[in-house]
Amino acid sequence: MADPRAGLPEGRYGRRGSDDARTDRRLTVIGLALGAVLLGFVAWAGFSYIGEQQVTGQLTGFDVVSDEEIQVNVAVRKPSGADGVCTVRAQADDGLEVGRGDFRFDDEGDSVHRAVTLRTTQRATSAELMGCSEAAEAAR
């Protein structure tokens, strides 16, 4: 009978145990490197989102007041102490732009919700928030 402690014949049943250990170390190093890259990306994305807060806005509703006016509700988030400017436009039923205006939000807080009135050249049927940005220094 064969000695059970003799081991398997060399090369007959796949790789040796030392090859498996080398592969395990290589995969561990690759996994750690990819994990560090992912952690760095998450930290960068979080800092750029929170650290450099920009002026953002959202149109929360509108009401057609008359043939020459539309009242638009705008919610603005901005850095505290900064002034924001949001551009709103109104459109007629056929899609023609009938009004556009820039509105300044210079309130002290970092969140402002206000109704603004936009003058139009004819009856508007919809309103759209085009975008918001921080007010330029010269405009203050």
C-alpha cells in the first residue's frame, strides 16, 4: 500500500500550493489598490459636492396672472451670505418664448423660496427655470 504522507505526484493535479499563495497575494494587492482608488474618488466627489456649494434652483410652480404676467415660485439653495441670480422664461401655447427675466436672491439664509412676477408679451401657458448662478461682484 502507498504511503498516504507521500503527497500527490508533481504537476498531475494542477498547480502547487505555493502558486495558489502567490495568486492570493496578487489578488489581495489588486483589490487593495482598487479599493484605495474607489475611496479616493468617493472622497473627491463628496468634497466637490459639499465643499464647493453652488447656487441651484427649482421651479416649484407657476400661476398665469394675466395676458401680460405670470407668477413663478422658485426655491433657491445657495451658500449663506452669497447672492444668487436665476433666469426664468415663459412660453406661449405654441412654444414661443414670450418672456424672460433674471431674478436676484440676496436673502441672508442658504435656502430661499419666493414667488417672482415675470412680464410677458402675450399670454403664457408655461414657465421654465433656465438656471441659477452666483451673482457677479460688479452687479452687487
